[in-house]
Amino acid sequence: MKNKKHITGIILAGGKSSRMGTDKGFVLYKNKSFVQHIIEALQPLVDEIIIVSNNPDYDVFALRHRSENDFILIKRVGDLIENAGPLAGVYTGLDYSETENNLVISCDVPLINSETLTLLIDGIEDHTEVVQLESNGKSMPLIAMYKKQSKEVFYSLLKDGERRLRVALTHVKVKTIVLTKNQDRFTSNINTLKNLNEIEP
């Protein structure tokens, strides 16, 4: 399934989760945490996974095996710029990444799968810094492929006090891939217990 080498997966798990009432990454769906679902979707596609969070509980995911003789390195890093929202999370992940291409995913999309993420990999272009999905008419910059070079623009904006990721994307070249109706479900944001109950089988 992996058709592009040298990709890093970046999971953003630094939000306050105020609407869920607990750390969203550890909320269970089908007996697995949200973060575990996302790790499993990323594993066939990336060489390494970075979890951006100041919560040391995420260190439990430090190493995960793909198969008996293969493993993937997972490490947690804290925000380089604290309390500055998802833009700072993306910047932090890109700064720690050692690859040009990076799959960035927020921790609240437990239905995401490898097939959907492959659309982002297939959309990589030399002249585009970000490839994002569009679901139900809404762009999704937190399910997107980011070139490492975009971190310089993001850092400059963060220094100027900008925290909005959507504003930051107006400063780089972005490609948007529109999902079909059948694919929209896989990008559902689960932010509340009501959202979780709606997807429970």
C-alpha cells in the first residue's frame, strides 16, 4: 500500500478536549483508543510517527510492531510553542520530522483509514506545500500532507501572534482533494460524547 517512501506521521494530541471532558486521544472506540486507531491507519504508510502532546501518558505508544520482524518508531514531543493552538502543533511536528513529506492528523478522527490517507500521498506535488482533504464541503487542514519547508512560514506567523491554522494556509500553496459521499464518514471529528454515540455500532 505504501507508494511513497520517507513519510512521517504526525498526530496532534495537544488539545484541551474541553467538549469531550477528557483527553480525546485516550477515548475508546471499539475497545481501542482514538490514537491507536490513528496509529494503525498510519502504520502502512509512514516510517515514523510523532505524537505532539505535553501529556506523558502518550509515551505508552513508544514502539509498535508492524509484523514479527518489522517495527515502527513512535515518539512523543511537547509543543515548542505552548498554548498556541493546532498551528503550533503542526509546526512542532514538522520541526521534529526528518522527512520532506508529513501526514498530519488530529487525534479526534478514529474512523480514519489507510485508504483515505493514501489519497493525500497520491496528491503530493513538488510545487505544493500542503495537500488537504475536503469533507462535506469543509476543508480539513488537520487531515493533510505537509511539506517540512512550510514550517518556516508557520514559525514566522506564530512569532507574529497568529494561531489560526486556516489563516496560515493562505500563506502557502495548498491542494485540496474532495472526498466522495462514501468517504466523508472516515474523516468525522469526534469532539463530544454525543458524536461518539452517533458512530458507535
